[in-house]
Amino acid sequence: MKTMKLVDLAKTIRSKNAGTDRITFDIIFREKAEYDLVRNSGALTKGTVAVLFGIPEDRIVDFVEFDPAYAIKFTINRLRPSGSYGEGDIFGCQQYPPLLDVEIPVE
Amino acid sequence: MQKESLRIHCSNGHLGFAPTKEESFWIGAETKPDYYCCDSGSDDIGPVPLGADKCASHPEWQKHDLELMLLAARKQGVPMIIGSAGDTGSDSRVDMYVGFIRELAKKHNLPKFKLAYFYSEIDKELVRGRMKAGEEIEGLDGRHSLTFEELDATDRIVAVAGVHPFIKALELGADVIIGGRSSDCAVFAAPAIYEGFPENIAYYCGKVLECASFCAEPYGAKETVIGTITKDDVKVTAMAPFQRCTVASVAGHAMYERTNPYYEYVAGGMMDMTECVYEQYDEKTCRITNPKFVPIEGKIKVKLEGSGKVGERFMGLAGIRDPYTIKNIDKVIQWAKDQVEERFAGTDYKLSYRIFGKNGVMGDLEPVKETKSHELMVIVEGVAPTATAAEEITMIGTRQIFYARLPEVKGTAGTAAFIIDEVAPISAAYEWTLDHTVTVDDPLELFPVTLIEIE
């Protein structure tokens, strides 16, 4: 099966704090075609994301498709609030890279 | 008479955090907007600034950005509004910004004007009193209701203001408003509501403007955007010559930094963006129609943010290049941890290692399990009740990486490379202790507004 990496299909892939206790991930597409392709592919779901980041599904508190922006968005709970001692990413903005290489079946 | 449209200038999504870009600021100012508004704070910066009552931003940048706004607004004779002064919106940060405005007015010999400011810090004894009286302080984002232990562990609390104190300040005739901690969007929604525009339009306008050029493309922060509202629509226009507000950039921004792209809660109600319609209005402008605002039923809920000190903190750095040591890095760290435990067992200390080159950025979320880097940087963080203990813990925890005992290591002169052979004192460790809400009878009760004259 032919696949493409998410990085080659999406316009924006980012992560960022959503409040002090959560990190939210946005995957935004330039065109509806790519958006539909990815959301219909089954490659990006609550389940696959949980496996990718090695977390239980219940740490993902929201997983939504947002048509106005051609975007897929999900949010995870932090284990401790941002900026607690031992922090690696106060803003939560460098947590998305594993998404770049997600393989999306394209045909 | 009510204006048919209102134009709000926003030059920076977090005033002072990095300096405002001046070219687009003045392009926007030349169009003579009705208000100059900026939010200047965030809980993004972690719990240290609020807990320790200091800024994350440099005072010279804060003054730079305030100076631009003050000069433009005073020249035109229109109001300027700042929310969440000095990153945290604590009382001392509000006083500091009022001082900056006074200083700038003097520097430029500005004719006298009225300044309103409001505080938003709240005494934790007030919260304790409410809890003792049986009120539940509800947690947000999955947090449970506040406990007395969590309250005890808190050093400073700010309440997050909605539009109410800003509107009050405008009613008092303020030319400049310096706000304590506030919802970002309230800084923009308040003047719109004060001028008689509908709440749904006012709040959406705030939502889209709050991060300035983050709603434009291509990516480029600290550039000015202008929001134009009528009773029916919001239009947002990029001022920087290289940027545009597009359907994609504006819709994409609507979901930024929030768990859910459709809803946002503020003191007084909820924005519902489910049925928003986005269209390209002109080359640099996106038009949005049909946002909704649902006022809260019953008492208004105000968000509380609290930060509490965990302990004094030091940081150490150790580089590693030997491939055998890299392969055994977990054993090395365990050795160093054991040496600390041997000396400090039974005391209240915390020791953290972040290993860059392995999983320093992502920690438990890192899917790459195999370390392929030819070198590692280990960041050691030691926290203890006293600075003396924190320093020693961090020093043992760092230096013992150098003395790690690995059976087959070739480099027997030291298993770590030091950039500095010392550990550095850094800000005390704090933790977000409150992300909760409290109910109020009067939305102004936590945010007293004071009007003064600056001359």
C-alpha cells in the first residue's frame, strides 16, 4: 500500500499548552482533500495517537475534527502541571514531532 | 451616538514578552483605530513568575511596547487598554506598569490624562473562608475541588477578570487602563461591549485579536493586526506588509491553545464558535460572521490561578561523549541518584534528570527509545527546602556522573565533561496549585478599579 508521511500532507503540525495541565495538538491542512484523506484513513485516531506517544487512551481528553480550519485536534493531560520541577517543555510546543512521520495510506 | 463600526489595534499577543515590531505598529496606527489594546500575560510561562512575583519579560521590552501604544493612543486621544500586566497580572506587576506609564508620560511631556488600574490578586484567606463556609472551589481541566492542603501550599493567587473591570474603567473615563490578570479576549471585548456592540461579536473579536499576528500568515509574531467590528461581523486585517489574514489562518487560530476549537469560557459566559462562517474579505482581511455567546445562568464563575513554592533550586550540567557510557546512561544516572540518596535519605528533596540526546524534551512521551546520539547533555535539577541543601544535592547529583562506576569504562579519569565545574542557583521551584473557579455575586468584587490622573 502506498503511504505518505503526515509532514508531507499537512500545512501545520503543532503542539502547545492548553492551560496549565494539558497540551493540545493541531494538525492543519491547506486543502479539504488532504484533510479528508487523513481523517478517513484511520491512521490518526485516539487509538493510534495513544500508541504513538505510548500513553493510555484516557490521557487523551479530546479528539476533534474542526472543519472550518481543515484541522484535526487532540489534547492530552500532562502528568504534572507545566513548569513543575523536572519540566522538559514549559510551553508544550515541542511535543508534536512524532506526528511528522505518521504514515498515511494514500490509495 | 453609537458608532456603526469600531476598530481595535493589537500589536502584540503577549506585550513585553518579545518586542513589538514597529513597522506594522505604525502602519496600523496611521489608520487611526478607536482603541489600542494588548494582553500582556499568560499562564504559559509556568508557575515561577506568579509564585515568586516577578516577570518573565524584560522590563526594557515592556517599556518599549507600552511606549509605542501610549504615544500613538495619546496623540490620537483614544484609549489604550492592557490586560494581565507584567506577565502574571499580580498587584506588584500592575503597580510596575502604572509606574512605567508615569515615567513614559514624563519622558514625553504628555498632557495630563486619566489612568485606571485594577488589581486581581486575592488573599488566600478569602478562599479559605469560602471553603470553611462550605463553598466548593471547583477544579478546571479535570482537577478535583480545591483542598485545604493545596491552598496551604499556595503562595499567590490571581483571579482572572472578564470584561467587567475594563468596562467600569471606561465608564470612569479612563484614557489608559492597566489591568491585573484578565482573560485575553476580555481586553478587546470590553471596549466593544462598552461601545454598544453585541456580546457575540465583541467576544469573538477578542478571541481573534488576542494573539495579534498569530491569526495571520505566513507565521510571524509581534506584528500588528486590526479588528473591525459592526453589529453583524468581525473583520481582521494584517498590517505587516508580508502578512495576510486568511480563512485558514484565522480559523486555525480560533483553535489555538485550547482543548476544544468550538467553545471558550470567560467570566460571564461561553463563546460558541460552532457555526462561525469565515470568508476572505479582501487580500489581507478575513471576515467572520455568526459567532455565538451564551451568558452563564446563575452566578458568574471566576477562574483562579495559584502558584506555590516547592523549594530552593539549583541546576547542574554534564556532557557525555563515551559511547559505552551513553549506552549505560540509565545506570550512570542511577549511580548518581544513589549517591544523593545515601547522604540525604529521609529528607525532603527532589532530584530530576533530563537527558538531552535521549528524551530530554519529551520525557515519557518520547517514542524514540533507542539513543543514537554520539553525545548527551544531562541537566540535573535539585530542589530542597534550603538553598544550601539544594546546592549540595545538585552538586552530588551532577559530580557523581563524573565518578560513575561502570565495569568496562575505558576513560578512568572521569565519565563526564563539565562546561562549568559548579552548579547554578536558579529560581526556586514552584508548582501550579490552583486552576479552579470561584463564584461571585458581583463580577467587580474581586477587581477593585482605581482612577488616577497622570500629569
